[in-house]
Amino acid sequence: MSQSSLNRRLTQIFGMLLGIGIAVWVLRGFGILSFIPGGIIWLLILAAIAVGIISYAQRTWWRF
């Protein structure tokens, strides 16, 4: 897997995790997904942040 395709994949994963996390958070606030614990939402958002940091580091610091 080349560097650009890996970075593109990491960026897509970042966007999906962040989008799902925010959507679940908003829907839980409206009471639609009230059965989902808050810890799951935090895990989604923290995973998105971690993937974003890895994507940034892979693009700027790591030279394969």
C-alpha cells in the first residue's frame, strides 16, 4: 500500500468515525438513541482523534 493511498484511507476512517460519533451524540441528545452509553460515544470520538493524529503523523513525519 503506497503512502498516499494509506493516508487517504486513514482520512476516510477519521471522517467516518467522527461523523458517526457526532451523529450518535446528537441522536442520543434528542432521546432517539438513549440506550447507548456515553462511554461508547467518547470511544468513537477519541478513536477519530487518534486516527486523525496517526494520519497527520504518517503524512508529515514518517517517510517510507
